[in-house]
Amino acid sequence: MDWNAWITLFEGAWVTLWISGISIALGIVAGFGVAVLRNARIPVISKFLYYYISIIRATPMVTLVLFLFVTAPYLPIDIDRWIIAVAALTINTTAFNAEIWRSALATFSREQVEAAKAAGMTRRVMLRRIMLPQMMITSLPGLVNEMTLLIKSSPAIAMVGLADLTRITNRITAVTYEPLPPILAAAALYILMIGALVRLQRVADKYARRLAM
Amino acid sequence: MNEVLPVIEVRDLHKSFDGVEVLKGIDFDVNRGQIISIIGSSGSGKSTLLRCINWLEEPDSGSIRIVGDRVGIRADGKTPMSEKELASVRARAAMVFQSFNLWPHLSVLHNVTEAPVHVQGVNKDEAIAQAEVWLERVGMLVKKDAYPWTLSGGQKQRVAIARALAMNPEVILFDEPTSALDPELVGEVQGVIGELAADNFTMVIVTHEMDFARTISNEVVFIDKGVVVEQAAPEKFFGDPDTERLRQFVSRYR
């Protein structure tokens, strides 16, 4: 592989990184919202979210990307393929994150909740001040795990013509006729990205000790 | 005006769990400056009564007032309170729990300032200054930057008492405050509560510790099978009870 090939490869890695990064950020926040909404047991919304999560958990990423790609033209506005990619990854990861947040909500200490109520906290204040800071720590291992799965399923966005890290290896091979080096290099870059995420889990470990009373 | 209203007024309180009636029409008053201990065997309903006062348990019928204001139900007597209304009336009674229930992600100091700052809207510096005063009182100021997991049970409970005091409540409700402690730590927590009693804080204490109830209280209440059987000053309560049931109960602790 020459310099040009490496630069092309990094461009692909960058596409994977920023599309996944935005989806991860959106998906964590949206997943929390979905979990809280489901927990509130509002009749129609709760049922809708239940089906949303069930369907998305059963749908391969490639299928979801294609579905959005073929339905986008029916929308009244023009939708960029970047948006389709981010939307697909976000819709997918939100469903999984919602389940992680929901189990953190369900297992949250009843004693602490009672102390918060007795101190005059509304549910909103309690969520923000007492529950969320602890749930971020207890959920982080699960969330990081989901982040790594998302990055590994992100090559699906090549279906809409985006040159992500996996797709780009084909383009390099088309020029060099040597498929192995770019694939190995891509694998190394994936490992780097995921390794960085796993470091996040150590942050969680550091704080988790405090919470185990 | 407020001086003449009871701090807590409970009327005809009923509460069932899964068809079993735990409270069968409780009437109960606490006046300002009173220290009332509630005793009774396990399952008598004494903790349930305490937890109904700040609506941690929702009673089936009857009324609770804190300094004249209904808890849980609006003044019309039937509409349930909104979440906000309930939160603000709850803040007037602080609670100290059997298992301390500190917030583990917050330091000792921030456990104490949390409700003043984020519920009552007290300025942060002011809340910290006040929290340090309360922590000094319970002997925990030196540990203000520590996290709950580093503390002993007795220390945790003393922080929980400072947290309750910091809300400037009308009354502090203690739910078996020493039951989860190792025997050698019971004394330090009882000592702190005793000092508060000497300063005329209004307190309701559910406890199994007879000697503690006798020395600290103005009045002791005996609850058995969901009703108030007897209520009297400690000398009479322990020395010359009116009912056979209380006589038997007290004699077991001699």
C-alpha cells in the first residue's frame, strides 16, 4: 500500500467514525428518553415504543439502511444519504440503549428513591440529580458494548453509497490488486476505535466502587 | 396561629396491603417540640404509620395534616395532589431511614446540601455554610468530603440526620434509626438524637429500643394490630400501663 492508499483508508475510517459517533451520541440520549417514557406507562406511547424496540432488535442493520433508503424518496423533502446513514444507525442503537437504560431504571435503589421523595424532590429533579448520575456509571459497560456493536455493524451504510472503512478497502484493492493489506489495515483501525471505547469502561469501574455501598 | 396547630395530625387512618388491614383507624397528634416514640411488635403497623405521614405509603382513607395542611389530598378532601404539591408538603417533614439511604454518588457535604439547593432553592454557598453547621452538630464535619461507602453505619446515620436537619423541617420522622446498626454503634446515633431532643426539635421516633424511648420521649405510643392501644408519658407508660396488652409487651423487655 502506498501513501495514497493510506490516505484513502483514513478517509474511510473518518466516515465510519463521525457517522457512528453522531449516532452513538444521539442514540444514548434518545435511548434514555425512550426508557423513561416506557417507564411512565402512558398507554398508547408505551405500546408503540414496545413494538419499536421489538422490531428494531429483530432487524439487521443492512435491512434497516435499505428500508430507509427506498422509503426516503416518498418523503416531501430531499434527504441526503448521510442523513439516511445517521438515521439508520441512530434508530438501531436507540432501541438497544433504551433496554440498557430501562434495566438501570428498574433496578435503581428503592431506598434512594424514597430518600429523594422524602426530601421533597419531584420525579424530574430526582432523575436528574440522583438517578441519572448513578445510572450513567452503572450503564456504561452496557452502553460501551452497544457502541462497539454499532461500529461493527456500521459497514451497512455502504448500501447507500457511502465509502466507510470497510467499503474503502474494495476501492483500494481495485487499484492495487492486493486485497489483503487494506483489509488488515482496516481491521487494525477498527481495533483502535473499539479499544478507545473500552477504555471508557475503566472510567466506570473507577466510580462504580463508590456506588456499591 | 401555627403555634396552636399540631405539627402532625392524623385522623382515622386506614391502610391495607393485599387485603390485610395494617392500620385500622389511627388517630395521632404531635405538637410542636414534642418527642414521641412509637413502639410495638414487628408488623404492628408503626412503620407504616410513619411512612404514611409523608405519603411514602398512600393510606386508603383518613387524613394527615402537617401544621394544618393536608398531605397527599388537596384541601377539597378528594382530589389527589399533583406531584409538585406533594413534593412541597413532603419537604416539611424530614425522614431518617433504618438503612440510612444516603446518595452514594454524593459526598457527605453534598448529601446534606442536595435538598436545600435543588429542592428549596437555597443559594449554594449559604447551603454549604448551613450544612457545615449541621454536620458539626452530628460530629461529622471532619468527614464532609468523604463518600458514604467509606463510612461506618453509625456515621452514615449521623449524616442522614444532618441531611434531615438541613431541610429545616417542621418535624423529623425516624424509622427505626438504630435497627440496622452494629450494637456498639447504637449509642453514638442515640446520643445525637438525644441532643436534638434537648433542643426541642419536634420528632417522631419508631423504635424497638425501650430504654431509648423511655429517656428521650415526652410521650410514648403503643401500637398493636393496627390501632393505638395506649399513649402516655414514659413514666406512666412503662411504670403503670393501663392495658394488659401493653403490660405484657413492656414486661418482655425487662
